[in-house]
Amino acid sequence: MEDGGWVEFHELSPRLVKEDGSIVQGYHVFQLYDHLKQGFVELGREFDVGDDLEGLLCQAGFSNVQHHCFPVPLGSWPEGKDKVWSSCGGKHIAHIHL
């Protein structure tokens, strides 16, 4: 890549947290993520690279690296919340059900 180039990554974190930052517990989706992570480890791959991506890019020589984290709902948000994010959450839960 030449100087001045641009690259953008989008990664989902497998951690489920509430809007206040507390960890969500007790949902079956954790079992799904645990099985996926185990499969990735067996393949010699990393499942949850999103949290480490900023550091990895800096180590690789990229400059002006920016990291932004956005909450993505798992399921539709209640009526009155942002409709775009609610739609995104509905699609997110649909992918898990595939």
C-alpha cells in the first residue's frame, strides 16, 4: 500500500455487554461463541481479533490507526430506540439463527 492509502476493517466482538458496559451472562449464544472460538483455535486462527486489531496494525507499520467501537444490538431494540440500530440488531440475531 502506498503512503496516503486507506484501509478499513469491521469486526464484531463476541463479547456481549449491556449499554452500561456490564457483561451479559446466561444466554445460549455464549455457548455458540465458545464453540466457534474452540473451532478457530483448532484451525490455528484467532476468533476475536477485533480487540487486538489496532495494536496489530500499528505493529505492522500502519500510522494514524483509529479504533471505534459501536454497540450492535442482539435482537431488535424496543420501540422508540434508534430504528436503524434496531433493524441491525434484528439482522444480527437472524444470522445467529441460520
